[in-house]
Amino acid sequence: MRKPIPIHRTLKSGKKIAYATPDKGASGRTPKSKRWHKPSEIHSGWSKHDPADVRRKNTLNAHGGNLLASARAKMSLANVTADPITKRLAGADAKWFYDQYRRSKK
């Protein structure tokens, strides 16, 4: 994390004040120290540019055929991404994996 940023202000009364504010990172980005999500160590080969059947096959193979783990990984991705296309596709894949998991339990 970067050093605090010094700020110098002049109040309406004419009094000059100086203080430091913590660096909040780049605009629109969360600083690494504030990120709470720890992504899975499994690289699934999932890409938003692939068709749905390829994305799902790659994810399922990466998780050893575990439908629930695949669903949780994609839902996690959908919840933390800032890209709307990735959010929509990962959410749809997670829903598909959850549906398949529920059907396999019957």
C-alpha cells in the first residue's frame, strides 16, 4: 500500500491546516489491502469468450466433476467482478451448475 497523501487546506477563517489521508488506490479500484475475496487456487480455464458448453466443461473438469464446487466458484466470480458481461455469464453458469447439482440429488 502506498504512503498517506498529504493534504493542505485553507479554512474560511484563513487558518491553514495540513493532514494526511490514507491512499485509497486508483479510481474505481479497491486497494489490495482492502480486498476480502480470495480466489480459488484452481485455474478452471473459464473464459467469457468461450461458448457456454466449453466454459462449463472446462470448469467441471478443473473441479474434478464436483458440480457444487464449480457452482460456488462461478458464483464467487460473478459476485466480485466489475465486468457486466463476466457477471452475467458467470452467474448463468453458476445457476446451471446449481440446477444440475439439485437434479443429481433427486
